[in-house]
Amino acid sequence: MRIAFTLVILFASAIYTYAAFTDLNFLSSTGRLGPGFFPRIIGGGLICVCVLDLAIGFFRPREPVAGSEHTQTVIVVATLSALFVAALGVIGGYPAMFAFIFAILMILNRARPVQNGVIALLLPSAIYLLFDVWLNASVPRGILLERWLG
Amino acid sequence: MELFDNLLLGMSVALTPTNLLFLMIGAIVGMIVGIIPGFGPSAGLAILLPITFGMDPISAVVMLAAIYYAAMYGGTITSILLNTPGESSTVASTFDGYPLATQGRAGPALVMQAVASFVGGTVGVILITLLAPLFSQLARSFGPPEYFLFAIAGLLLLIVMLGENRILGVISALIGFSLGTVGVDLETGMQRFTFGSAELIGGIEFIPIAIGLFGLGEIFYSFFQGIHRSESGGIVQYQREKRFWPEARDFIDTRITMVRGSLVGFTIGVLPGAGATIASLVSYTIEKSSSRTPEKFGKGAMAGLVAPEAANNAASAGAMVPLLTLGIPGSASTAVLLAAFLLWGLRPGPLLMTQNPEFAWGLIASMYLGNAALLALNIFAIPLFVRMIQIPYRLLAPAVIVVCTIGTFSVHSSMIETALMLVAGVVGFFMKLLGFSPAATVLALVLGPLAEETLRQSLTISRGSFAIFIERPASLTIIIVALAIMMLASLTRRSRPS
């Protein structure tokens, strides 16, 4: 997994360095160090260090990353978080919060549905008081809510 | 006399009801952040930063600074009672703190750590009061080469502390630097790596990255480790009876240790990149090597707990010196504080203390008050905070995810930034899993633009010659000191008990 992650970074670094060399000038029109100076150093450095890391891993294989019986939980939590973010823009902050908290607690805290429901109601209320009332900060309203309100 | 006047000004700013209220809120929140394993002050600061935008800047920075140094107090509670450091700078406290607890001395250990933290924090603030104006004057003589070296030395020191994962630390830092180049080049006005996107013209925002890497990433990693399954068992019980209080010999035997730890911690904390973690480990090593009974260390020596505790709090105060006088953060936590200052339109640096004295001295004065408040909180409210450890993580984590998400959105009402935070959270999880350093990435993201600007200026001044970094006495001094500290830090890591 670590080799794959390093390869992804290496690939991204290659694109970054390519863009630095082709789109950005090393010197500016006045002869001073231009916008491409620093990115070329960073990109080149990234490529070199990634290759070095891969080479070290090849000649001195490291211990594989220890697995976990909770990998599925991580995937579920991350997926629900992504759906929560997506839902923010559609159904609005408060409905999305309620749905997310209730759903995730029903997976993590399955034995206590009433507790989960209470928390799912209380937390968005606390967020409302903190962000909307006290801080006057915006919480997403959602496309559907805005259409309904006209 | 001017010093006294400045301190009075600071006290007049800090002692308003509003600022005192936010100081207490910050102290309590910081304790909680420190207590929850997996959350450090950097995560707590990043997550709570959006909440401060509607506040007065002085109140906001007083609260954020209180969170920062209060986390050092809170993190030790779990070190002592659970043998699990609440955050990285309290790792050294487990070496002797937990053995003390298992010997039935949890109460005295908790009280002594509070006293040591108070001494360290107060000594640190006194030294800030004395040194910050001097440092500020000295910093006015610094030029681009010195600023560049401070920025790079800070990062290198952080990477050295990663031990075997140094190469991954370098990769993490370079990723942060590359993210910092996205946007408009200030010297030429040319767009870099925006790929035609209007959102990227302003650059990669710091807050979604910091919240994602430190907040979400940490949560995903904690689930991976199965923390949500534990029921917080294994807490060593302590009792509120006469054995709760330390004996007189505990204070007498460790009085020199507290002062020595404070001075060591502050000195290391001032160095960018060193941080409270290195300070606590170095202080522990020094204390053990200078003790007449080194064989007791690691088995419940009170000095082994007091030394790192005084050091980490003094270091957190010391880290404020380069932040306020140079505008260079020395750690991920102070990087978040710097981001906060910039968002409020304040420019930390040599002129901050003269142009915004009420801000700088108000902050320093609040640290005196904060340390006193935390001493009282730690001693008398420990049962309350111990209860926090007992809240199941599976109930806490969803709340934190929600706060992270809504907090990120509230900054610029941007769904793009919220999505970026989520992506950073996934990347942060893999970084933690695979041994990379999210802290190095965040620090490099903040320091990158400064490093680039000062490097270009330095090479323009020297007409392309890198010798400028050796020819200037100040630059050469910085290089030598940084190398010495890196070697010391390297040796310190090897002397840690297994």
C-alpha cells in the first residue's frame, strides 16, 4: 500500500514538474527569478525523494502495513462523510446533519436507537445555536430548501 | 519601565470580562482537546478556528492560545491514568507518570504535573515578557536570508524528529510546499497550477487542508485502530483523599527540576520546528543523566514526570516568540495560530509589538492568567475531566465530523472547500497509516510562500550566489545552531526508554 501511495505521489509530482517546466518561466521578463524557479526545485525534489523511497523499499523491503479488522468501518465512515458533504448542498445543513448522525450512530452504536435519535436531534440544535445564533455564520441551506422557500 | 507599562497595557486588555470568559472557555476546551487521545492542539485549533471569525481578534487569539497551552495540561491526565499520551508532547510523561499511578500515587502525580505545568508555563511567559521585545529588535536586523533559514530550519527539525520516517517527512513537506505554490505568483502576477479554475486563483486555502488532515484524517485513523470499540477501561483509579495530595518531599526534591525543565523547554521551544515534544524528551534525558538515581527513571520517579511537564509548557510559551516577533511558526499548532492572525489582518513580525501592542501584550498577559486558571482547574476539576475520557469515542467522533464540515463551510460558504477538506481527510488518513507527516505538510503549506519569497529575494541580493547564507554572520549562526539542535534531537530519540 505504501508503494502504491508513493507511486501516486510520484505521478502527481511528475505532472507538477512538467507543468513547472513547460508553463512557467525560470526567469521573469526583467531577468529576476521567475514563477517557475521554486516549483521546479520542489517538483524535482519530490521526484528524486519518491524514487529514493521506492528504491530503498525495493532493496530493503519494509514491514507491510498492519491490517485492521476495522477497515470496513473506516470505509463506511468515510463514505457516509462524503454523502453528508454531498447532501449539504442538496437538502441543507440541518436535515443532512440529522441524517448523517443518526445513520452513523446506528452503525457504531446499534444497541441504543433512542440514544442515537436524541443525539441526532441535539447536536444539530447545538450547531444551530453556535453557528447561526451566536456566530452568525452560514450553514448550507440546500437547493431543495431554497426552491421550497422560493 | 517600558516593560512594566507594556505589561500593564496587556493586563488592562486581558482583564476585561469578555476576554476572561474566552480565556476560560479556551482553557477548558484545551484541556478536553488534550485529554482525548488522537486529538492534539493542532487539530483542536484547526477545527475551532472557523468559529472565531465572528469574534473580536484579541478575544479570539486569547481563546486559541489558551487552547494551545491548555492541551499540554490535559494531555498528561491520560498519560498518567491510561498510559496513553493525550498528545505527542506528553509522551515523555508516560515514562514515569503511569508507573506512579500503578503504585497508588496517581493523585500526587496529577497534582505534581499540574504544578510543574504551571511553573513551566509561568516561567515561559516571564521569559517571553523579557525576551520578545529584544527578539523583536533583533529581528529588525534580519533580512531575507535569515528568514529563509528560519523557515527551512524549522521544517528540517520537525522532520529529524520523525526518526526512521525522515524520507516520508521530506515528501510530506515537499507536498506542502507544492500546494503553497498554487495560485498567483506575487512577484510576476502569473497564475500557477490553477488549470483555468477561478477557485484556485486565490490558492489552496489553509483551513480545509488543516481541518481535513488533522481533524478528519485523525478520526478515520482512530476508527482504523479500533478506538471506537474500547470502553475506556483500564483507567487507574485515583482517590480524593489524603493520598491525593503530594508529600512535602515531592515538592522539595523536584523544585530544581521544575526550573531546569522550564529553562530547557523554553530554549528549545523558541527554535522554530523544535516544539514541545522535543523539549519534553530533551528535558527528560537531561534530568535522567544528571540525576543521582537514574535507575529510578522509568519506574515512577517524580522528577521523571515533572521535568517533561515543565518543559512542554515552557516550550509552548517559547514557540510564541518566533511566531510573534518573526511571523514564523515553529509547529503545526503555531502554524494554525499564524493563519488565524493573517485572517484577522494582523501581520506577526518585528513590528507587531510596536504597531499592535494591545494585541501582542494582551496575549502575553492572558497567558499569565491562563496558567493560573489551569492550575486551579487541574487540581480541583480533575474528576470532571476524567469523565471526558469515559465518553465513548463512537459518540464523540460523529460530532467532530459534523463540526469539521460545518466549520469549514462557514469560512467562505464554499462547498468546494468543504469537499477539499474531505479529500484532505482521506489523504490525511493514508498519510498517518503509511508513516507520512501531516504536520510537515501543514507547516510547509504555511511556510512555503515565505520560504519562496525570501529565497528569491536572497538570490536577487547576492546575484544568484548561495554563499550569502554563509557570508552573513546571522545566517551562519542560524545554520550552526540548527545543526546542533538537530544532532541533539537525533541523539535524544535514541536515548528514549523502550
